[in-house]
Amino acid sequence: MSVAKDAALLVGAPRSNARGKLGRSTVDTGTGELVGQTWPLLAVENLTKHFALKGGLLNRTKAVVQAVDGVSFDVQTGETLGIVGESGCGKSTTARLLMHLIPPDIGSIVFDGLVVGAADGGLSHRDLHRQMQMVFQESYASLNPRLPVAMSIAFGPLVHGLAKSAALKRAMKLLEAVGLDPMLFANRYPHELSGGQRQRINIARALALEPRIVILDEAVSALDKSVEAQVLNLLVDLKAQFDLTYVFISHDLNVVRYISDRVMVMYLGKVAEVGPSEVILKSPGHPYTAALLASMPSLDPDHRTEEAPLSGDPPNPIDPPSGCRFHTRCKFAAPVCSQQAPDLGEGTHQVACHMAHGSSGHPAAIAA
Ligand code: SF4
């Protein structure tokens, strides 16, 4: 049984029972393998969010965008889970659902054995926000332009009841931790900083409540390549220094590859593939992952291809293709692909493709 399914058993379970039966798991950052038979830090089960598009005189629902559809995954203590996919695949909506910035239609989130938002014995959204923080792509929009950066960093702890002097002291320490001299930067305003410096402030803000998990939603995508590399290295250092767990969301497989222990690939609101980074990048099981890898730019002339690995835009999430949502772009599509949605399967490397499952009815699966 997968770890996500183990955690699903905790949904609705009394708090003491859930923690009494299992211990917390970690991931070996060298191999990406799960260490210990335990429960994950974060377990997401069947997370679903459809947005109604309304219009007309009576403001009736005209269409429904299936942004996230039945997504399940888990994140182990101390690991970095990379979530990757094209624009519109649902990765950022998934991040907002995790933070409860938007409520899910259905699905459950279990944090460290406690059901988030459960009325009885669960974890409140306020408590979740102490333990889970997020860094967004837009470094300027995330900061209050009227607050000096030290106050911006101290704001969260102040709201959660820390005394002003202690909150500012923490802000100074965090400025140092993100590589900015507190004497030079504490009293500056966001417009006086570069994009890279502002994103360092946002990272410090995210750490101010001493979270256990940080969601980085395209956090380095807007930066120049040299600054991007510096911020990535900073994130790696901070993870070790503060004992953090990351969910790292990006459209760029190169960046995800650099920082992630495991990778989850999303396509049109669903999980296409998830597994240890090395496995996914060396031998992808899903044709979509293979196409994403093939479309990565290479300096090696032997690895350049004339043919576009992925043609066309992703289909409209208002009316996604039947069966496997990738079948309209997949060169291996067989009749079963448009008739039946593939299962993700179980184990450390999960692939939502009929070719990966022997009894699916796909000719390539039978031959395998
Ligand atoms: Fe391609 Fe079929 Fe696999 Fe979908 S299930 S990725 S269409 S082979």
C-alpha cells in the first residue's frame, strides 16, 4: 500500500490513535528512498478543484474548468518534492489548495498525522499556516511596499503574538541567513531592492514563523539565470540549516532536477508520474515526462532533435479528453487510451499510463 493510502486511513481517525500507531517517515536524500515504515509529513488524497465559469443575465454556470482533479501524493519529512508540468497543468492551484488559500471541492490534507480543517482532533488552518509557508513567483507583489523589509519579515511573528523586539530580532537573524546584511537592508523598502534581493526577503518572511514545510511556487522563475542559481543554492543551504521540507513547483525540469529528491509530473489537472528524481529523469515511464525531458535544451549536439517532442498546446481543461487526458498528443495512444483513464499504480515509481500496467489492454503493455 502506498504511503498516501496509509495516510488516507488516518482521515477521520482520532488524533491519539493516528499518532500512536505510526512513526514519522523520512527520505534518504541520496537515493530518494523512504526510510522507516511510517506516516508522511504531508499526505494529500483525492484533492479536487473545479472552477465554475459564470455568465449571462442570470449569472449561471456556463462551463467548469477542471483545474485539479483527484490528485493524491505525499511528502516525507526532510525531502524536496518537485512538481512540474506545463502552464495550466494545475500545479499552482495544487499549491494554493495545500495552503487553503482556496478551499478544495473534495479531498483531504493530512499534516503530520492530523487532518487539516477537521472539526474534531484535526489541525486548524491557522495552525497549518504556522507550519506551512509559501513563496510566490512575484517577489514585489508579495511584499508590502510601505513597510521596511525588517518589519515585513517580523509581521507574521507579530500577528502570532511574538513581542515586537523579539520579532525584529528574529527578522535580523533571518536577513543574515538569506545572505543580506541586516545593517544595510533592514530599513530598505521593496522598491529599493533587486528582484533577487526581494525574493530573499520573501524567503526570510516565509521562514519567520519557523515552518516545517515551505511551498515554493515558481519562486525562482522570474529571476535571471545567475541569480536563479544563487537563490537555488541558498534554498539548499536553508533547508539543511532549518531542517525544512520543500514542495518545489516549477515549469522548468532543469531546475526541478537540481533541487528535488522526488519529482511529480502533472498534466491537465492530474498526476502523470511520480517517483525518485534519478529514476524519473533517467527512465521516465510516462510519454509526457519523456517528451518534457526531450524538449529540454541541450549543449550536446548529439542530443539535439529536429522533431518537436511535444506538439500542440494542452487541451482545454474545460472539456478535457476522455480516458487518458494525454491521448490527443501521445504517439503511443491506443483505443483503450481514449476509453479508460489509466491508474497511477503503486510503489515508489508510479506511472499513470496504460503501457505501464500489464492488464490494461494497451498492445505495448501486453508485449511488455
Ligand atoms: Fe499515451 Fe495511452 Fe499512456 Fe496515455 S495511457 S500516455 S495515451 S499510451
